[in-house]
Amino acid sequence: MGTSFTAGTFLCNNVFYSMQYLLQSSSTLSGFIHVPLMSEQADDFPGLPTMDLEKMVEAISIAITVACHS
């Protein structure tokens, strides 16, 4: 099975679904963007995806802009 059911997965899903539940009757847009580890964490978590913080901020800004203007 390709899906991971870790504590991290549980936490991410819990945050997302709780937010969706709380906002279901509002006009507020919501979502959840999972980001990789920061590049500085690569040595502590070998083999896991990483990205420079500046690139993550840029990517999230673009994703939010596109989602809000769709």
C-alpha cells in the first residue's frame, strides 16, 4: 500500500478535516498545503524530500494566489 498512516498523516488530516468542518457553513476559502522538510533537515531525515525555505514560501504564495483567483 502506498499510503502512509503515521502520526504526521493523522495530524495533517485532522487539521484539514477539522478546518473544513468548522468552515462548512461560511464563505471562507480553506485548504491545506503540505510542505516538505527544510533543506537544513536533510541530514536528520535521509531520503525524505526537502526544499529551501525561500522556495517553499514562494511556492505557497503562488498556490494561494492561483487558488483565490480561480
